[in-house]
Amino acid sequence: MATVKVNAGVCGFHTLIKVSPKDAQNVLINMETECPNLKPMAEELHEASTYGECFAVIGESAVFELARKYCKHPACPVPLGIIKGIEVAGKLALPRKVEIEVEKD
């Protein structure tokens, strides 16, 4: 199982994503979020194709389709966090910390 914790930034919303393998090609997804816009996405997204998500063209996977439907902010890191969790649970990547740090000069 892969666990991904997303602190989305200035909005202050936290999301916990747990992804576990279902079989050799699919994963199960459990997402808990404080974001009111992403709560319906969490209710709808329960399963995904490992290869379909991880090798799709950017923005054309099922996760990003749902993000387009529910997410109100294009820079939201939650969809990326879901894909990273799928990679790890599907044994396509090792678990590593991912950071985006933004500073104003």
C-alpha cells in the first residue's frame, strides 16, 4: 500500500490518499480530504488502472478527468499525489518525498 499526504498550500486543505493493489493491473484508492471541492471526487474515485494512469498523456487519465470535473484550481497538487500513489502501489516507482517549494523574491 502507498500512503500519500498532501498539504495543498495556501488553501490549508490536507488530503490523505491510500492506494493499494487490487490485482496486477489495477489499484484501489481511498481518499480523505478537507477540500469541499474534492470531496465528491473522493466519493467517486475508488479504483484505477495502474498503467492507464501512469502512462497516460498528462491530463488525459481518469484521475485528471475527475480533477477537471471537481477541482477548481489548476495548480492543485492532489491529482499529482494520487498518480504518485498509484505508481508506488502498482510497483512502477519507489516511494520518495516530492516537494514543491514556492518563494517570492
